[in-house]
Amino acid sequence: MAARVLRPLPRLKPFNRLQVILQHLKMSKHTDSTAEVLLEKKGGAGIITLNRPKALNALNLSMIQQIYPQIKTWEQDPETFLIIIKGTGGKAFCAGGDIRAITDAGKVGDRLAQDFFRGEYMLNNAIGTCKKPYVALIDGITMGGGVGLSVHGRFRVATEKTLFAMPETAIGLFPDVGGGYFLPRLSGKIGYYLALTGFRLKGRDVLKAGIATHFVDSEKLPALEKDLIALKSPSTENIADLLNSYHVKTINKMSPTSLKITLRQLREGASMSLQDVLTMEYRLSQACMRGHDFYEGVRAVLIDKDQSPKWKPAALEEVSDEFVDDCFKPLGNNDLKL
């Protein structure tokens, strides 16, 4: 039976060639999926994907040696308009450098201890001086070497999953990867605090500290990446506009009625006693019970969890001063008495 299948070999040559090609593609795909870093071109975007999810995408020398020349190549390529860097696995962008390998090398005087830092710092500089817009999607743990892969780029997009730290002083090192440049340039003295304590910033605080330039919900990153890739000959301004359209400004998600009530509550409460404040807040609580937004907010956030409340009124300018005044009016016999 085997002999019968093998007899007409000349006729099967084209099929065999196709088989070989398919097998090659299958192997290539397997190799790519297991590579430590994936380098792809999609549309006008060069995409770097850190692909060591089990190691929280920790950066090693091999990855550095692949990323650095690719950034330089894309920088000179007239058909590449921006560079995007991201991590796989859902837990980390990049948790730092591969410290164990460096430690083992340093103990025995291996050149890796020199080559890693030299290569890493050259890569940090390549990112900081890159002539093409560089977009880092720092979704998840972003520490040490991962900060060096992102913070020097033009755009850094944080999410609610972002966990930032420069924890080097805890392991007898110092906040490197250009920490001496970006940390003292953060507002106030927060950079000094982060450097000396290794304190972790989470989510929106990474934006507030100035480490991230934008904040986007994690679930929207695939759509953002798709839109970035679809941009035709994008400029820095086009990319900024797109990122701004995704950027969550928290206050815009809040109830306009609640915002106006809260602002007046705080202004009046600043000069009131605790007892007067609690009396005022009881009046406000009853105004909320009479209104629409409290019930809609609870539905959207806690019950249906669609996070899309339909506020009434829908805009700040539609909340009249007369309505706000009414919320603060005494309740007569129903007032809180303390």
C-alpha cells in the first residue's frame, strides 16, 4: 500500500513543494512565537513586542542586540513613520533587566556584565534621540530596564494596570537607564522620592507624576494600536491627536450634577463646622435621592457594570445654578439635627 502511494512521485512534486513551504511557514511561525522579542512592520509602523511573558518580559542582552539595530533601521526608513513598543502576557510591559544573568556574570568576571549595561544604555539613548515618534504602551509592570525602554520616548501610554517603580536601591544598585536624567525633571521632588525609596506608582498616578504622557483603558489598547497603524504618513501632531482622543480625562466621566454640587460643597464646607457640614450633606443626600444620576451611576458602575452612565443633564453647562441652589436648601422639619 505504501508502494502504491509512492509510485507516482513525479506527479506529486508540486504538492511536495507546497508541503515543504507550508512546513517551513509553520516552523517560522513557531520560531517567531517563541522568540524573546518580535520585530514587525505593519503599515507605516514598526512594532517591537517583548515576548518573555513567563519572565515578565525582563530585558536580556539578546533582546537589546535585536532591538537597537532595528530602531536604527526604522529611523532611516522613509516608509516607517512611527515605532510602537509593547509587552505580551497581560501582566507586564517589562519588569526590568535580567538581573540574575547579570549577577551570575558579574561574580565570575564574565563580559556580559559589561556588555549588558553598555548595550542597554546605548538603547536608552537610541530611544531618547529617535527621530521617529516612539509610542510605548506601558500596560502592566514597568520597572527598571522597562522604564528605560519607555520613558525616553515621545509618547508613554499608561493604563489602570500600569505598575511603575525604580527599585534599584533595594538590590544595591542605583536608578539607572537614564534615571539621573528623567527623575530629577519630574515635578516637585517626586523623582527623588521614587529613586530613594523604590516606591511603586499605580495606574493614573503614573500619568500624574509625568512618567506617562497619556492614560488609556487597558481594554482599548488593541483598538488604539490598530488606529496608530492605520494612520497615513503620521506626524507627531497626528499621533498626539489620536492619543488625546483615547486619553481618559477622569472628570469628563463624572456626573455633571455631582461635579457642580461637590465644588460648592467644598467651597462652603471650608468655613463651616463639622456639624453644619453634616447638616448640609444630609440635604445633598436627599437631593441625590430625588434625582436621576445617583440611580443611573449605580446601575452603570455596580449593577450592569457597563461603565457608560447616561447623565441627565449630560453637560456641566446644562446644570443650572437654580438647580444647584435647590439642592442646598433647608429641609424644614426634615433637616438633620445635631
